[in-house]
Amino acid sequence: MQTKEIDATALETLLAAAVAAPSIHNTQPWRFGFDLGTRAVTVHADRSRALALADPDGRALHLSAGSAVLNLLVAAAHLGWKPVPHLLPDPYDPELLATVQLTVATDPPPAYRALYPAVERRHSSRMPFTGRPVPEPVVAGMTAAARAEGAHLYVPDILQTRRLLRVTSAAELRNATDEARAAESRAWVAPPGVSPYGIPLTAARPLDAAGRMPMRDFTGRVSVPGRPRMRFERHAQVALLWTVGDRPRDWLGAGQALERVLLVATAHGVRTSLLHQAMEWPDLREAMRVPGTRWCRPQVLIRFGYGPEAKGTLPPRAAARPAERPVRHAVGTSFPGPPVPGEGD
């Protein structure tokens, strides 16, 4: 698709892709604007959707917004533009997380453009995987995708995989037994169809009967009638996304890297899900570091493999919301995109 006009259809394409990004607890903590003068899409933080206990520093919020930025780059390249991102462009406005300027180019970045079909297809799968190993060339492509966005992807061996999953299990247990955190998590659980935000209460997302795979249980210790327990893959494949820096700009860059990794995996038919629990506890996040790597700052653990496509278990995304504070020449209406699955980690 090639277009050089910024019309309503182009904006809808851009913002529908942006809101298809993953976000913690499916909070979708972002707002968007468009500056006609600079031809720039603006990405703003929506602090009203922040998690006070699970994400007090806003690290996961920035990670989520960075994923949306990456999807904007992919959609812009698909439309024939050369997107130029600027992270934290205004030191006096910390709520302005990024701008993506659309410049004319005869040859958009092919790597971004090729990923566009995966944007709508990508979503988290909390179902058991088959256990069939993902081939090394695909894993290498995922690693290269993280590196292209300035981050690192650590793919551990079996022993280190078990260690990372044990730490994640410890974090999941803490979340379930900490009454305040469990209450915060449950606040984002809603009956299916009630809200485009949060996680729907549904029996379609099982827990591991063997207790090896620490999938997040948003209900805490509350019993959910009819919720199945299934046997997950015995030998999981995981990858730790990490950065050298650990400031807001690094978190945004990590979000871009995360989404690029997920899109590359999706393009190869690989399912993914995010295990973020350990990142929410400082001591456990420290325990997730890559052995022998001095400057490792863990950002998120990715589970990947082959399995069924989860359909109909999650709510559609909310329409893209404009920034509350008007941006110069900003479009002042929402831009609804086609319904695509929404999910948190």
C-alpha cells in the first residue's frame, strides 16, 4: 500500500496498528495526537490507567507505549512513509513520550514494511504450547530484531530457563498472596464484553496443572468456577529482553524491541506470551539478570513456541483516544480501528 496523503483513512490505519500493541494488564495507557504542521503522530502517557503497585515507576507503562510506537513505524512504512521516531522529545513535557514524524520516502524501510501483516495477527497466547522447538534461524531472527532496536534478547539453556521460571513463579506467588496487589490486579478483570480495557474473566485461559508454567492469574486466590487446568509444555522456550540502561528512554526503546521481536515471531507462526511478574518486585527483577552480564537490566520474559491460536477469549481494543491536552493542529477526535484482540502480559 502506498499513500502520500495524511487523510482519515491513513490515520485510522496508523492508530489501529498502534492500539494493537501489548500493554500490561491490557491497560492501554496511551493517548494519541497528530500535528498537521510537522506531520507527526504524538504518543502521550495516560497516567489514569497506570498501576500504582505493580508499576510504581511507570516502567511497564513506557514499555507498553514503546510497543505502540513500533507499530506506528510499521504501519507508516506500510503506507509508504519513512517514519522518524523521537523518544521523549520535550524535556518540559514528560507526558509526551514520543513523536513519529512522517517523511516522504521512495523506499520505506523493508524490515518494518514486511512486518505489517503480523500486527493484526499478533496476540498473547496463554494456552499450552506443543513443546516442538522453534528452529534456531527463527530464534536468531528474534534476537536480531531486539538488537535492531537497541536491546538484547537472552535465550537461555534448559537449566537457566528453569531458574527464570522459578523466579517468575515466586513473583506470581507474591502477587497472589499480597492482598493489595491482588486487589489491584482483580480491578482490571471484567466480564467478557463489558469493557475494551483489562482482562476478561473467562474460563478459556487455563492454568498449568503441573504448576511448572507461571502464567499470571489475575484473580489472585479467588476461585473461578469452570476454569480448566491443563498440562503445559514440559520444556518451555523463553527469552529475556534486557537493556543496558534503565531510564524512561531505555524503557521506551525496550518496548519497541519487544514488539519487533513479537512481530518477527508471529510472522514465522510462533505464538508468544509475556511473563512480567518478576519485573514488578525489585529483588526478583535483580534475580532475573543474565549470568555474567554486568549491565543487564531485565525488562520482560517472553515465552514462545507453537500452539493453537487463541480466538474469542479477549476483548476488542478500545478506539484510539486523543491526547487530553490539545496538540498544535492535533486531530481532536478518536480514530477507531478494526477490532483486534487485546491482552496484557
